[in-house]
Amino acid sequence: MNKIDIDKLYSNAEKNYELKEFKKAFESYLILAEAGFSDAQVIVGKMYFSGSGVSENFDLFLNWYEKAANNGSSHAQVYLSRKYFHEKVFDKSIELCELAVENNYSSAIRLKGTLLENGCYGEENKSKALQFFKKSSEMGNILAMKSYARLLWKEKKILFGLLWYLKYIFNIRKFMKEYKKIYSGDDDSFFNSFNGELLYGTNSIDNKLGH
């Protein structure tokens, strides 16, 4: 495909997605995904997960996320890293997390804080975990603000913890309000999409699909 064809497919896919013509959007994104575009692979995976324009299929969702992660998608790398963390496959979780950290991806930096706090690198390291939570928080990652506040409290740094928790409350309310303005799905799946963007995305309303 040449650049004109690629741009046209993205344009049609995004337009149809916004119009809730999910089947048409899926067809365009699938062509791009099969051509190796990692952002399209993430979206195809999400659409298999939610059943938007295609039948729900969790195995295909994971399959496309694995392809996207292998193609350098930080979003997919963070998702799979968290999956392996919960499955206690820590070496794989660390490997994927570090790839996304190299791209300075705020959700990965927050996740590394979680891995350090939970001893996934060998032993618990709360001082380093605080450093990564702080860095991610300063990048604007909302959930990192909550994690940073929680760990500050545990380390008896009550005032700083309270300040960061208030920042978390302010920012999550603001983010939810802005996210509602750009969300294209149905009401029933809003919170799944919103929580997914918080966990794995950039926490940025400029990137609603978390590419």
C-alpha cells in the first residue's frame, strides 16, 4: 500500500468508528493491522474484546495485542505486562514493561513502580518504586498519582501523600468529564473503556484509543 491508500484507510476507519459504523471501521482497521501497523493492531484487538463490529473473541484480542507488542506498541506491552504480573510470570512481565519504559510511556513507568514495590525484580524496593511513581505522576499519569500517594502514606510521608491524593481526585474527575466528550461507544461499555485507558493508555484525551 502507498501512503495515500494508508491515509484513506485510517480516515475511513476513524470516521466510521465515530459514526458507530463499527463493522465498516473494523474492516478498514483489519487491513491496516494485517499490513503490520501496530496502532491498528491494538484497535482490532480492542474491537474483538468488546465485540464492536465483530464477534467477541478473547483469543483473537490477545493474538492482536501480542502482534502489536512485538511491533513496538507500548500500550500493548503494558497490557500484556500487567497480565503476566497477575499470572506471576514476572520475567515476562518485566521484559515487556522495560520495552515500554524505554519509550518513556507513562503507564509503563507507573507499572515498573508496581513491579518494584511487589518485589518482582528480586526483593521489594519501595524507595525505587516511589521514584517511578513520582516520575509517572509528574508526566500526568492519573493512576500513578494514586499509587504515589498510597505509598507515601505507607512510608509515613502523610502530607505529601495527601497532596498527591488530592491531585489524583482532581485529575480523575477532569479526565472522566473530558473522556465522555470524545467517547464513541455505547453507555454500557463506557467504564470498561475509561478504565482501560487509565490502566494501559497515556491518560490523554488527545489519544482516545490509547494507541
